[in-house]
Amino acid sequence: MSDFEPKVVAFVCNWCTYAGADLTGTSRIKYASNVKIIRFPCTGRIDFMLLLKAFANGADGIIVSGCHPNDCHYTSGNFHAKRRWIMFKELMDFMGIDMNRITFSWVSAAEGARWADVVNSTVTRIRELGPYVSYKELVNKSVEEEVKND
Amino acid sequence: METTRKLIRKQSLEKLYAHLSGSRKIYAPVTAANKQVDYKYNPPYAEVASDHIRSTLSVKNIVFPKVENLFLFTNNRTESTITDIELFKIPEVVLWGAHPCDTAAFDVLRSIFCWDTKDEFFSQRVEKLTVIGFACHKSDDYCFCTSTGLSPDSSKGSDILLSRLQNGDYVADIITEKGNAILDSCPGLFEAAPDEKPVITEVKVKFSHEQVTAKLANAFEHPFWIENSLRCIGCGACAYVCPTCACFDIQDETKGKNGKRYRSWDSCGFGLFTLHTSGHNPRQVQSQRWRQRIMHKFSYMPDRNESLGCVGCGRCSSGCPVDMNISEQLEALQNI
Amino acid sequence: MARIGVFVCHCGENISATVDCGKVAETIGKLKHVALSTEYKYMCSDPGQTLIKEAIKEHNLTGVVVSACSPRMHEPTFRKACAEGGLNPFLCEMANLREHCSWVHEKNELTTEKAIDIVRTQVEKVKLNSALQPIKVPVTKTAMVIGGGIAGIQSALDIANCGHKVIMIERSPSIGGHMSQLSETFPTLDCSQCILTPRMVEVAQHPNITLYTYAEVESVEGFIGNFKVKVRKKAKSLDEKACTGCGLCTTKCPQKKIPNEFEQGMGMRPAIYVPFPQAVPNRPVIDKEHCTYYLKGKCKICEIVCPTKAIRFDQPDEILELEIGAIVVATGFDIKHADFFPEYGYGRYKDIIDGLQFERLASASGPTSGAILRPSDGKVPKNIVFIACAGSRDPAKGIAYCSKICCMYTAKHAMLYKHKVHEGKAHVFYMDIRSGGKNYDEFVRRAIEEDHVNYIRGRVSTIFERDGKLFVKGVDTLLGAMPVEIEADMVVLATAGVANSGAEDLAQKLHVSYDSHKFFAEAHPKLKPVETNTAGIFLAGACQNPKDIPDSVSQASGAAVKVAALFSQSELTREPLVAVVNRTSPPLYSTCVACGMCKPVCPYQAIELEEFKARDGRVVKKAARINEGLCQGCGTCVAVCRSKSIDLLGYSNNQVYAEVVALLNDY
Amino acid sequence: MTNLINRAKELLENGTVKVVIGYEAGPTGLARPAFITDPAKAGKLIYDDRCVQNLAVYLTKAEVKNLGKMAIVSTLPVMRSIMMLISEHQVMGDNIVVLGISTEKELLDIADIGVMKGYIEKCDLRNPEKDRETLAMLNALTPAERFAWWQKEMEKCIKCYACRQACPMCYCIRCTVEVNQPQWIPVQANPHGSTEWHILRAMHLAGRCISCGECGRACPVGIPCHLLTMQLADQVNNYFHVHAGTSDNMTSVLSTYEPNDKESFII
Amino acid sequence: MKTGIYPGCSLTGSARDYNESVFALAEAFGLELNQIPDWNCCGATAAHNLNKELSLALPARILAIAEKNGIDEIIVPCAACYSRLVVTQHELKKNPELKNRINEVIEMDYRGTSKILNVIEWIDKYIIPVVAEKTVKPFNYKVACYYGCLLVRPNKVLNYDRAEDPQTMDVVMTKIGAVPVDYPYKTECCGAGFSVSRTDIVSKLSGKIIEDAEYRGADAIIVACPMCHSNLDMRRPDINKYWATEYKIPVIFVTQAIGLAIGLSPEKVGLKRHFVDVKIS
């Protein structure tokens, strides 16, 4: 499926990765346009449910990115996020939900080029994985297909 | 229509199943790996359960699905468009193997769904439904159909009622025109009925529902409710497994400009059920909700719907995680 | 009904070269609730901003999306423009079409589609924005400086000279801190007390400074601009107003054998004492733990001899309740002592001393009047060994950090020794010489080259005593790890600088973070080295980490400026992008159940549990409450709240959810 | 059992407590929760293999609290629940009398929370053996197989929330599923809505689940949803070396951190 | 509580005296010591320089056998064996994956439940509380307690006594009437690593240890390690030759000293096996 254009949503913190992505722009480094960014004050603000909502609304891949450990603008939001993602990932793995579709990264405000790499490698990987069919099917599945009438 | 009784042999029953599944969907009980019995669409005959006392869920799902779309909509810049559900697409279904308590529940549901206006969704589904009921040859302590005015071999709600004979053959009572139509479509499978009484289980009468109803009229403030609902944890299991509970919640779900409105099962046991926007909740505590459940089935419905809201299947009790036993409580209520 | 105005900026050609701005504006214009969607060459220009202001009025807009560059660039610009146009500035959002789209993608349809997605997402978000008002917090213009060492003194004087009231708290009987104990200071070898004492006096006499010595912080409540501090003024057993400081009592006190703290135990003092001759205030206190009267119930000689009858044996501790706007923490540091080192005999050998003890030996006002005499027998040591990094940079001892000042003061000590004992031999064991600082390395070179101090690069494994000599066994790593053994008369350990006693306790009272070594933690290691994570509390000096005098003084002045800036206005204005815990009518009060999960995640201690009481005083409900004066809006509490009772203004659950949906769906 | 009855009677008679929460036998032979307020009825109390429900769920229930000070028959999971409830400010430790029951079904002398803590520390805090086996079986599957396995379970869910109601740690007065601004979890009991509900529930119990298995037992359609929280309980211990419910001032693993928390997936 | 003992090679060879004294004490105080059946080499000191897995597998097997035999605590008189066993327990506790790997290698189920005690801990726990009432001849001598390296290092792993200035042996000796001297050489290297290959280094290093003990006026050097003992005792002629001295100070195992104090005969505690005459009795 060569013409598949994955939809990738990036959840990033304002102070590091969002600023890093700004730097990518100022440096005119090109990357795949499949990724769209949602700005949060801090990775600590990112509710794990939002990642599921992204999949439920048709995302094929997700990037979650914030400040490197010890660099958090609020000192500890990224550490809390880290624990949250550890647990979330374990649960998703256990339920068989594909965590290869989520890139977790730390990208600082100075790492414009790295942001482009993170995006490009994620898009390439999602392209190889193809559309996230199993989650889309899950979302569209009615209770019992036999009584489906819509 | 006058009931006619026929014999259908064990082997013919399988043929009848095959015959019916040729033209319609069949909704029949299947025993799962964990011994629970669940209804499934078109299971192979070999898997169909016939020895169970009760399925985990009732069969109400077939006329009142746990989620049912009401309409679809699209919000455009200036106006919204609504697309109705094409009810004529609801398929013909044969409900196979339902016990008399479950089949009798359809009438109770009708008394709710078609009380003042006719619920099209419910009615269409009932219309497309043919019921082949199985009289009970087994029962347990949770069963109390006889206390709700029914019996293990009641034909209420069935189009054909099958009752097992000692040798494993069945007598088939053809109750309705729908039943008759089946008989006519495959007369070779039916034979003349023998003069033998089928095996029917005995279900003890535990209380008089008339007396319960009478008692409830003055029991609203009775301490009974608190004492007997302390252990209730307020889940919706009893309502969801109940064949006659008909409360539902209506929701809109939108994605972008497209959305749908659907209804899904709800339960008066939930704290949220009566919560007002203001924050006020007329049923603040669980005892009030438990009282509502019993009052609704045994007092309000007889008053308003002229129908008892309970068929004595015992599911709410067997499925309750904290052993809230409804027949035990009704017995007690009779004597307060 | 929302009426959103969308302004698509070309940014010259920066955006329009790759994004079809016309198509973006047109597509967005078709969306529900978009009252106006237009494009312009330079939105940030005056005409561009005017466009927005006029559109707000003309179309009665309820929200604005400026689709241009990064909000990190121009969000303040456009929010201001909206405010000038009569729209609450927080109803303006920016869609980042330049840095996140036009500059990073090729010109093609996908890029324009992405631009449309980005703008639509902000349109959906802004519909859910609410008009927010800046948060105003009143400010009490009185600062408290905790600690009367050089950092505290500098901070207090700077703040006081800005015209603000300062209350200084010092737990010992005199201000001055460690600097008053030092003999000379590097790299100039000028006398420490000569430069410090005038400052101490200035503090005592400054009309804006109130000094409480022998006093400690009891509790701290409140938040920036509005702290309520309780201070325990320990009883000095003295009427300070009556006392003239004549000192008669101290000479007559029969109890004279108490190790003198100021002399680092190298001299003795009486039970009623002034810590050192230049003390400020120059008034004695009675050490109740050693005073014969307090121990045995009789004596009272001081009371008898006092010419002004100033002794008050029955004086109680006093609790002061103070209203404070900002706090400077300058509680300083302490050092490890010889008893920390088993390999050096756990302090058993009298002639192994620490750096501060050497300072007192070298000090003209010290116990030996400045003569370098070893403690065991009072002889002049002919062979002296200095060991740098005693404890510091030694993870095995639990102190991985560099104490920063030891390299310099060890060089100073060796020089002072050589200046006083010309024929003596001084050896220094070191790991690396860290002498970054103005004229610092030159100073060390002088010690080596002019004063011929023998620097040996290596560590000392053990020291033991034999025949009255200290056998120092070490290694010289510059000579191929050759074992070195020196028979020394005296050894000086440049022991690690550590957090002051009670630092952890104080940090907890102040709700300020501290590191694993109990040093106070700065809010940001690079950009907020003076602030703590609690707004309104600042750090000065070695309570943060070991520092030398110039660093301490610089930071103290920095802290003072922070306080002065805070006090420059009578109200503090803060961005209202803070978290809130919902409140509803009784009996619910809030959907919060006070599980307390949010409390530890808050880096600013902005969350507390509020109690709701019935008329009879019964607590009927507890729920979290966020102090908007402290909250910085990170939103971590929002994400951990299970019942979704907390939300973050500006990044509410509804808004971010709408963004996810808008980004991925067709409209 | 006699000890338990005597102790319950004594506590009610001397007025130490107003209600004893324990188990009694119901008419079908099942054990069910009992709320004894009359010392004369203390004889109804039983404790045997049938007594499986986690009674701690009642400690936060309004109508039970209204009865007054409580004593509660407590097996290990109940004790661990109490620890969590105290830690999370839902219950005051000195307001409860713990009638501890050992694994040998003997009445323990739990004088106070400190004693209870000591007892808990000595116990095996892992998931029950049967569940460990199932977890191991599931962990050995491929992700796709696990997905299929769980989806089969999710299809059964009717969103009756018995799992939530049976859990002592699910005491919120408003659950996330009841929030509709935004609608975090689809209301419908379809595979998607059910999957997201169970993910949410498990995440909310991460570091808080005390492995009683009550959620799975309560499920009327037999979804082993306790395996989700138990898997996370395992992982919490694996990553952060904590067992929930071992002290009365536990901080949740998701609201604390260590700078050197180990993970291998963040690039 | 079932107490086991792991003798290791030394106690069955060059340090039979040590072994005899340990068992003599056990007998005198009525303490049960179950030798771990089918024990193998602990791997000291060659294994951990060559193959990490082997260096862990060998002790793990010993510990697994002990666990299988229901032994709750294991006395390890040899300091080298003690070090290997404790290090293994520490490493495998830290790293469950490695533990599984080692279990595969040894084909046994090592869990890490047994407690490992060195001889001083054993004495401290079982003998010191009752030693006063059994003491018939107080050990009225000045002693230099020499700990060597393996008993206290690496401190982070062993978590026993203070590494730079250990005290436990001094305390034990005080309890039987001895007076420990301030002895800076208590953890200095005796050269055991070169005990066969470079006896000159042994002589140099051990010589200093003996010299300082003599200088401090000690009547005996007390040890708890077979290697220390052999270097200070067996190598005495070499030492005296190397330093041109005539040191006669005896080297006594801590267990032997206690044995003498409670009235056991020198033969019983193995004193007759020493190279340097023990004039103490």
C-alpha cells in the first residue's frame, strides 16, 4: 500500500519539544507533513486517555514528546509522565494494543534536527506498519453485527 | 387461535433448526467455556444448549439491544440533516430455546415500550421475531416464576412451545399464527402428539405477588429498605440481566461533523441515574434506589401498566455479586 | 453562538510560498461558527493588527484564530491586539502555520491540507476558550532573610536599601556566619573580619532592618506576597535593653570549660557568653544546657555582678507572628568533621583537624592568636599535610559532589602556614585543582611556585599515629601511582561542605524542595538559580550548594533584586492559566473526593485539601483546592485526577479533547 | 469462628463500635455481607471458604457509615484496602476496628494500624496463585493473540460497572465515565466503549490495586477484568518495588517519581 | 532455625586448626552445625577474574543445596568463601534475570533465602551472650585484631562492620578479657593474592602487619581468615628472613582464643598445628 499516508498526532510540551519543533522550522529542516502537533504546557498534562482518543479518531501513529529528564520547565512533569507511560505501555502491551505505533521521546528546544528525525522515523515506521486497521475496526464494530441496522 | 399439540422427535428438532436457519437468523443459547450460557446468532446446532436453567443475560437484547442507534446526523455550516434508521432492514429472527419466563417478558416490555406511544424500534423487532420457547425441565432455588403468575411450562410469549418428553422427544404446542406458519412450512417434521405428559420441573410458590403489591402501597418509608440494601454495592448487574428492565439512556456521539444518537441500557441502581444538573439527587442513597427497583416492578407497574414487572427468572439474584436475593426479600415484604 | 474570526497570515512569502493561504481561508470559512475567514500579507504589522481589531467589532467576534507563526513568537502580540479590539485576550489562539508547516514541508496539496487541519484544530479549541482575568495577589512589602551569614547580610542590606522592610532571623547569638570565623580570604589574603564587621554593624543599625538573633523559624504558611511566619525567639535570659554589653558577667561566670563553637572547639567559653568580640549584637546569652543555675538551681553569679540588673532567668521563649511578602533563605552550610573519617582515625588523633579549625588557628583573634600550634602539645608543626577532597567527590562516602571551595582554601592554608612557619614543609594531597575564578589559579600557582608548597596528586588511604607522628599513607598518581608515606606533625582535612544542620527541617517548613544532600533546590538549574520552586522564596549563598564568598554575595544580591522586583508593585499580576478544582452546590461541593493524588505531583505545593463544614462545625466534605497564587499551570495534577475534578484553564480537558478530534476528522 | 463471634459481641456490647461488618450465610448457602448492630445477632457471623467478598467496599458507603463506628472482618485484601483508603484520606484509621482473619482463618489480634502493617508485611503480597498462572499464560501469547483474547472478553461487557462498584478503591463520587464534557469513554457497551472503560479502570488502579480479584468475581458476564489490574500490580512492583496497601501513608506510584525510574522505550 | 556450615577448601586443608576450633566451640556451647552436603569450591579467587557466570554459579549451587536442605543460616568461617557467597547472593538479588540464568546453569532452584554469617557474626549471635558464664581462664592478653580485606569489603555488598576501621572482633575479644591495641594495620593487605606466586611480596606486606602489632605491644595477632593466618603464621620464616627480624608473636584464630578462654585444651582447638609457637595457654 504505497499511497498510504499515515495520520500521526504529536502530543508535545510547550517548553521543549514545541520549541524544538519551532527550531526545526527556523532551521528550514524538512520532514514528513503527516504529523500534526497539539501543544500542552507540559508532558505531565497529557492524559493517557487522549492517546486512545487519537487512535479512536483515526490516528495511525502517535508521538509523545517533552523535555529531557531534569529539564522540565516545571521541574518534574516529565518524570510523572514517564511513570504514567511506563504503566500505560505495560497495560497496552498486555491488552495486545500495538505500542509500536507510539513514539515516546525527549526532544529539547535545541534539538530541531532531532525533532525532524523523530517525526521522519515515526512516519516511516507507521508507513511500514500500515493503517491501524485493528483499532479502526474496534471503533466501528457494533455490539452484535447481526442486529446492526445502520 | 387454538393451540394444537404435535410431536417432534429429537432428530427432527435438529432438522427444524436447519430448516429455520435456511431462511432467517436464529438466536440460540450456547454454553461457553466458563459454563455460562449466552445467546448467539446462528450457532451450529451441536453447540446449542438445551439443559441449562438460565442464560446469563436474558433474551431482551433481541428486541431491546444494549445499544441501538436512533438516527444519524450531519452538522453543516448552517443546517443539520438527520438520517433515519431504516427499520425495514431489521432481519427476521427466530428466538430458539427461550424459557417461559423470558418469553413472558416480551409482554412486560411491550407494556412499557408501547404504553402510550408505540416504540417503533421495539415494535419492528418484535414483529420480525418468532419465538420457539422451551418449557423448563430443570429449575433451582433462584427460580420463582410461579410466584409471579407464570409457570415453567407457560406458553406466554412463545409462538411454539416445546416440552421435553422422557425419551428426549418433544411435544410442540403451536400457539400462534407465526407458529402455525412454521408448522406449515415443514409439516414432515411434526407428527401426531402422544398422550404423554412432558417432563416439567416443579417451582415452589414463595410469595403471593398480589399480597406483595398490596403491602408495598404503604411501605415507602419502611426501615426494611435500608436494612436490606446495606450490602447492595450499586452496580447495574441486576437491571442488565433482567428480562423486563427497560430503562435506557440516550446519547449523542459526534466525530467531526457527523454523529449519531443512540440509546443504551441504563439502570436505576446507579447513583447517576436520577442526578439533576443542579447537583440535587432525589435518590441519594442506595436504599432509595433498591426500593425504586422493587416498587417499580411490584407496585408501580401493576398500577400503571397493569402488568407485573417481574417474571421470576431469578437472574438478578444469581448474578448479584453480593447475593441480593429478590425472592427472599419479596417473601419478607409480604410479611411486613 | 460562537462567532470565530480566522486570520491567515502569508508572512510575506514565508507561509504563502508553500501553503495555499487562499484555500486555507476559504475552506475554514465554510466551517460552522466561523464568522470571518480572511488572509493578509503580514498579520503582525500594524495594518494586520488593525484588521483584527476592526473585525472583532464589525463581526462581533467571540474568538480569534491567527494562523501565522509560532505562538511562542507572537501570541502576546495578538492577544494584546484582541484586548485592544475589545475581546478578552484569552479568546485568541494561534495556529502555527510557519514553523510547524510552511517552513518544514514542500509546496504541495498535503501541506495545504495540513495547514487547514492546524487552523481547524485551533478554531475548535478557541470555541471552548473562556474569557479569563489576570490573577491579582496582594503583596506584603516586608522581606524575611533567614540566616545572618554574609549572604543573608548582603541580601538584607540590598533589600533594605531599596526602601523595603527586612526582618533578619539568625539562630546563633550573633550574625556573621562562617565568614566571621575565617582568618584571611582568598585570593587576596585580606582579613575576613575587617571586611565583614562593618557590614554586620550596618545591618544592626539600618532603619529598615529588624534583627532577631537566637531565633528560629517555627512555621511558614501562606504563599507569595502573603506568608505568615512564626518565629521562635529563644530566651537569652537577658533583658537586651537593659544590658550594656559590658561583659562583666562573662568574666565572672564560674563555668568556663565549655567548648567554644566559634573556635570550633579549639578554645573554651563560659556559660554566659558573647560568641566572639565583634559579635552583633554585642550582648551575651546564657547557654541553658551548661549554666550551673539552670542545671543545679543555684549560682546566679552573673545576676549578682550585673551592674544594670539585666539578667532574666525566668525569661520564656517568645513566638513572633510576622506577615512577610518574600523570603530569602541564606542558612549557609556546615562541614564534615574529622570524626567522619574512619581511615583517618575517626577524630581520635588530636592533630588531625578540619579546615575551619585551621582558620581559627591561623586567625589573629583565634585561640593561639594566630600562631600555628598543633592541638596535642602546642608545638609548631614542622611538617604539615593538607588533604583536599576529604569526603568530597567520594561516592563511597555518599558525597559525590565537589565542595568547590576547598581547593582554594587549602592553597590559602598552605600559604598561611608557610608565611608563619618559614622552615616548615607543607604538603597538599589533591585530586584535581579546581581554581576557576578571578585570580584564583594565579593564587594556587603562587602557593606552589613562590611558597613552595608540595602538591601531590593522589589520595590518602590512611593516617595512623606512631611515636607521636602522624603517618600519612597515600599515593602519587603523577609518579606512576607510587606509594607515598609522610611523617607529619599535623594534618588538615579539607572536609566536604555539607548542608547545615536543620536544613531539611526548614525546607519542609518552607515547602521548598531539597536535593538528596539536603541542599535547597533551585527552581531551574540554569535559568532560575535564585528562585525556589515555591514562588516568593529565594536562595542566597551556600544553603544551595557550597559556594565561596563572591558567589554567595552575588547570589544574595540577585535574590535581593528578585524580592525588590516583587515589591515594586502592591499587587502581583499573574497569567490566569492555572488549574482549578471544580466546585458545585452542596451537598456535593465538588466532585473531588480528596484522594490526595494531586498533592504530591504539584511541584509548587499549590494544592491543599480544603474542608467544608456544616453549621455545627462538623467537617462534611473535603476537596482539593488550588492556590492560584502558587499554581504555575503545568497541568500534571489534571492528568492524574481520576474523577476529572481538576481542569487547567487554557488547556482544559474539553479543549485538548476537541483538538484531538478536530485534527483527525472531516468537517 | 467462636472467637470472632465473641469479639464482635463484646465490641457491640461495650459500645466500642456500632456495627460489625462481616459475613453471614444466605438462604442459598452463599456467604453474604452482614451488618451486625445488635450484639444478640453476632452469632450469625461466619467465616469460612465461602467468604470471598472484599468487605472494605462498604467502608466508604454512606449508609453504612451512618450506622456509626465500624468493626470489619478483614482478610489480607481487606486490610490492604483499608491501608489504601487511609492513605487516600477516605477512612480514618482510628475509626475502624479491624477483626483480622489469618490465612488459617484464625482471628488475629490487630490492636491498631501499626500491628496491621506488621502483619501485612509478613504476608505474601503477590497476586493469587491461580491468577498468576493465567497471567503467565497471557503474557506468553503474542500481542495479536492477546488482543484477540481480550476483545472476545470485551464483547461480553454490558457496562453494568459491577467491577467498579465492587472495588474498594473505586470510591469516587463521580467516575470518569460519568463525565460528558468531554465524553472520555463512549457510553455504549460496544467493544470500543468497553475496551476504553477497562483501560481507564486499570490505569486508575495502577499502584492502587491490592489484588483481591473482586472486580472479576463481581462481573456478571464473567470478564476476568481483575487480570488487568493484577498485571499492573505486578508491573508496579517490578518497576517501582511497591506493593499497594502495605502502609497507611502510601503515595500513589503515579503521583510520585524517582529521577532514575527505568524505562527502555523513550527515545 | 537450622544452622549449616560451609567449610570450603582451606578448612579441610591448610586451616584444619581453624576448623577444629570452630567445631570445638560449637560442641562446647551446644550449637548444631550441619555441614552442607556435596559442597563444591566457592570459586575464590580465580573464578571471578575469569568468568562471571562461573563465579556466581559455584556459590549459587552451594546456597541452593543449603536451601534444599532447609538450612536457614550458613556459617562461612573462611573470609574468602564468605565474600564469594555474599557477593553472589547480592548480585542475584539485584538481577532476577541473571538469577534465572544461573538457575539454568546449576539446574537447581536458588532463591536466596538463607542468611550467610561470617564466624564473628556467628560468635556474636550465639556465643557472646553466654561466654561470660563459661569463661574459666580470661584471655588476659593484649591483642592486635587483624581483619584483612575480605571480611569487610566490599562494604556496600557485605554491609558488615565499618570497612575502614572494623570493630566487631575487638569487641568480641574484649568480652573474653583481652585488651585490643589501637592497631592501624587491621585491614592492610597481607599479600594473599601472591601467597604462592610472589612470596617476597607476602613477606614485605605481612612483615609490616606483624611489625606494627609487636610495636604496639600485642601478645598475639587475632585473625578470622585462613589466608591471613597462613601468611602471618606459615610464612613467618620468610618474613623474618626478608626483614632480618625475629618476630615471635603468635597468630591465633578468634575461635581458638575463645576456646582457650572457656578452658578447652590447646590441642582441642588446633593450636599444635601452628608454625609459630603459641606460648599462650
